[in-house]
Amino acid sequence: MTTQGTLRGNIAGGAAAIAFTACDVVAAAQARVRSQARATARGKGGAKAAPRRLAAVPSSRRRAVVVGGRRAKTIDVHAHCVIPEAYALLGRKVDDHRGPGIGEVGERRILEMDAQGIDMEALSINPAWYRAERDVVTRVIKIQNERLAEFCARYPDRFVAFASVALQFPDLAVQQLVDGVKKLGLRGAAVGASVADEEFSDPKFHPFWAKAEELGVLIFIHPQSTPDLARRFRGNGWLANTIGNPLDTTIALSHLIFEGTLDRFPGLKICSAHGGGYLPSYAPRSDNSLRVAPDMDTGVKLKKKPTEYLRQMYYDTLVFTSEALRHLAAEVGSNRLVIGTDHPIPWQDKSIDHVLKAPGFSDKERRAILGETAARLLGIKL
């Protein structure tokens, strides 16, 4: 993907620095870092040196994935991190978030990726800021997006990232998306499945969807449980996540379909976590709901059957069994599937084998699922 803000690393005289093109804000920040680094060299303080661009952390454990005699590039679209500085502004700590090493994007993470056979991750941060005030969330998003861009510039062959956006202020979210993509080289945006009790299908969010469609970037939807059911989720089994997360996604996608959002913005590129929740598993029920209950028709006239919209969205492969993966592909098309690990949250560390061992897929389909489809969506060169 070509952006005005492509991040480039310059290496000269053995010392490396990150150069941000077409990005006044980050360029200014980098200038401050370089100034601090020079001051440190003169013995004037303990400022950190400018971040270095690294091709990769060498590892004898790096797994090369081969399909049909060809090396397949593997791209994980569902991988998380947390920026401690931004989290602190929200009154949170990294330790509040599950996932060993979630606050680190560096050697540890790359070693884990190498062991799993993951060549690249698309980093995202789960939104914990949808109820924050405008001034606070503006600072949070600025820190997060600039830090994500730095990670990608430091390890350009291992990471891309989704911008964070403050969707509770749609006008602000639009600008953050534009800046993230055009100035910082981020590849889209990561969002929750609802925004402070409001559904994405609400017209107030139309400007955001319109801008995402215009930019042609991927929007990654990750659930945040289903808070309305908190009382019923109590007890054993971590039901707030086990059931609540897939349900949250199911509700979000259903609203986008039934409220006509996907008709209004047919060029949207949406990918949802956890295989789209429960929707693909029981989708045909949606085709019959208003026939059974015509009194529940609010007058929104869809251009297609509800199930047909499933094939214009994308889904990660975090569905655990071969049969679940086969069924997901049957419902949405194998060309709509991308690898998702939830790294470093330990739901699945065998995501590559999950695709390689599932029966019924051709080598071409496996290569597409493992990385080719994600590369096309994220503007990654294979």
C-alpha cells in the first residue's frame, strides 16, 4: 500500500535512525530524540538514543512454512500489544491485561513468532478508551499510533499495525485514521464491536466508515465481551470472554448487515476476530427472521440476503478445530480467511498447523489463508 507517510529506516556509519517521511508530527518527535541523543553523547543526560531499524532478531528456531514445495509467507492479522505510557493515561497498568509480554514488541515477541512459524504480525491494541474524555483520548491515541509506527519502522519485515481511533468522537476518529494511514504508514484501524453501548450501524459512525472505504484500508473488529450480560456471565468458565466475545462480534456484524451499513459502504474491508463469532455457524437463520416476524421489519431494504453479506467480509482462523475451519470456509469462502493467533494471549500457538492439517483445502487455498490474502489487504509485499 502506498502512503504519503511510508516509514523508512536509514543506516549510516554503523548508527541507525528512523526517518519518517511526510509526517511533520513524528518528524518533530524524531528531531527531539536525535537532539537528546546528541546531548547524551556529550554527557548531558540520560536520554535514550533514537530507535534502530532492525531487519530481524536472528533465531535458529525460526520455522519456515512450506506448502506444495513453496515457501509460504505467514501473516497474523490478530496480534495484540499494549503501550504502557498510553495505558497509564487511562488509569490502567499493563499487568491488568492478559498476555505474557504484551507490553513488549521486540526480541521476545519475535522469538515466539519464529517458533510458531509467523513471519509477520499486524499489531492492534484493544480499545479501552471509548469512555475517555476527548482531551485524554487524543493524547492516548497519539502516543499509541506513533509508538506502533516506531515498532513497524524498527522491524519492517516483521510488523505492520492497525491505528487506534477514538470512535466515541467520530470526527476525531476520522482524522486519526487519516493521519495513521497517510502520515504514519499504518494499515487500517482496530476497533471494538461497539462503542460505549452504541452500535457501529448508528448513522453517527457513517463518516468513519466512509473514510475507511475511501482509503481502502482494513478495519479489524475485536470484541470487548457483551457487557449487557455481565450478571449472567458470572461464575466458572470465564464466560465474559468465552461466550461474551464471540457474541459481541455476532451482534456487531448482524447490525452492520441488517441496518444496511454494508449496502451503504459496499467497498468496506472488514475483518473480524474469532472467525466472526457465532454468526457464520448459524447464518441461515438470519435469512428467515423477517419472514417469520414481518412485524420486526423496520423498513430497511437490503440489496441481498443477509447470508450473502458474509462473503464480502473477512475472518480470522481462530476457531480451534478442523471441522470449524472447514465450516467457516464453506459459509464465507476460503478466500475470506486470514491467520489469527491472538498472540500473546495464549488461545492458540498452533495456528499454522491448524491450517496445514485441516482437510479439504488445496495448496493454493492454504497459501492464501496463511498470508497471501492478508498481504493483499494490508499492502504487504510477498
